[in-house]
Amino acid sequence: MTAVLFNRRTLLAASGAALVTGASGLRVPARAQGVSPTPTMRGGSNNYRPGAPIVKRIGGGGFWMSGTVRRAGDGAPLAGQRIQIWAHTTEGHERDWHSHGATLTDENGVFRLEMPQIVPAFGQAHGHLAYDSGDFKTVFLRPVMASSKDTSLEAHFVLQPA
């Protein structure tokens, strides 16, 4: 099950999509105008390790962290952007070097990295993600899972030039 985070941005996006499709149900590609940058989340940088290596998978896998990276303003997808991911998992604590890894976005600004199952730390099952490559302002995210039994978690970045 994928955790869906409801906030002002997702509510506005859903409302806009409903207006675009209208009664006809016709789906029209979204044209992002004035897309606001993602703010850093409190606690997002906890146990951050600068320069975590790009990996194909963290540990034994079984859990998927995924999301998108877009540019603030026009919402264009950003290819080749480095996203670092770490968490408290069945194989280690979020402070352990082997619980950290990074991946790159594809041509559509999408990233996906397999890692061990995230387990609760400080009462909540949550992941940590960071954009820290330098072309854009650094952003740290700390999304919380709806259930510690979920096997995936999404996080989305909208980046502002540095």
C-alpha cells in the first residue's frame, strides 16, 4: 500500500485535475504553472550522511521508496538528479552507513530504490530523503508511513535553483 500525503498542494492538484477532466472524463496532460518549491521537513536531515554512494539497492530489499523530482515554477521533470535515501529498517538503524544509499532520477524525473522494510523509530515508521546535489537548493524530506506494514513509500520534490 502506498502512503498518500494529503496537504494543501495535493488538495489543490486534485481539484485542478477534476476541473480539467470535467464531466466528459477526458484526461488532458497537466500544465504546471507557478509550482511552488518543496520546503524542507522538520527532522528530515536527522542522521544524514553527505555523499552516500549511488546504489542499485540498499541491503536485501523488499521495500520500495519512490517519487518524482520537478523544477519549481514550470513543474518540468528533472532528469539525472541525485536523491539520497535512508531509514530505520529491519537490517539497520538510520544512522548506520549501510542504511544509506542514493539513486538518480530518470528522463521523467522519477526515482525508485529498493531497500529493506522500514520499521518504526521514535514511534513512527518513516523514511528520509534528500536532494543535495548543488544545482538546486537542498531539501530534506521525512515522510511518515500510514502503516508500518506498508511495503512502499512515495516522496515528491519540487526544487528551486540554488
